[in-house]
Amino acid sequence: MRSSFLSLSLLVFTLCGCSSDDDNTGGNNTAGTHKIVMQIEGSENISYIFAFAGASTSGSAARLYDKQKEYQGNTYSETGVLTGKSTEFICYTSEDGLLMTLALSLSSTQVGAKVTYSLKAYINDKLVDELQKTATFTENNVTETVSFSTTSL
């Protein structure tokens, strides 16, 4: 299910967000380095899976880098399990970025487990959006999903 959520999110992003017909010359210019900072903190044994993707001003996929400034390709994704400590992930585009998006899924089968995530979006080092949420997993709610972007899609 998590895999289908990420696949669907990336498909929607590709179809809606990567049009080379977009005119980025006036009004709200979003060209530059796009960055998303994600912090996750929660109970032990909460699983996470995420994927970053982006578009460049040339109409192709953006080049993505992690917080160690290592090139990750056109997508950057990871899976893991929280250990009870805060975990931070940073992803950013090269200087020709047009937008960047994140799909995140968190899950736990432990009733009462809590997770807090903080997402911050930057364009050219200027904060343009942020989201912070605490979720509690219940018997009927074992998954928390969110999509987040540096620009409105």
C-alpha cells in the first residue's frame, strides 16, 4: 500500500507539475534552489518511507542532493524505522530547480504510538512553507501520509 501511495504521488507530480509549457518569467518566480527539510521524531518502531522528486526549468527532472551534498539522482527515497530519536532528512535541487515535492508515509501497529514531523520548504534559502503535525496511531489509524511541495501544485 505504501508503495502504491508513493507511485501515485510521483505520477500525479509528473503529470501536473512538470509541464514544459509553464512560463516562469513573471509574477511568482520559483526558479532556483528548492529545498525541503524534514524532521521526524516519535516512538520506537514507527516505520517511514519517503520520496523526493523535482522539476527543473528545462522541463526535465531536477538533480537532487542530500544533506551531505551527495547527488541522489532524479529521485531520492529511503525507508527505515524510528529509534525514538529525532531524525532529519534534507533534500535540495540544483540551481535550476522549478519545484520539489515530498511524499511521506509513516506507519505503526502499536496503538498509542506518537510521531511528530516538521516539514520546511525553501526556495533560494527563503522559507516559503512549513508544516508541523503530531499524529497518534490508533487501532483504526495505522498510517499517516502527507505530500508537501516547495510550490503549490
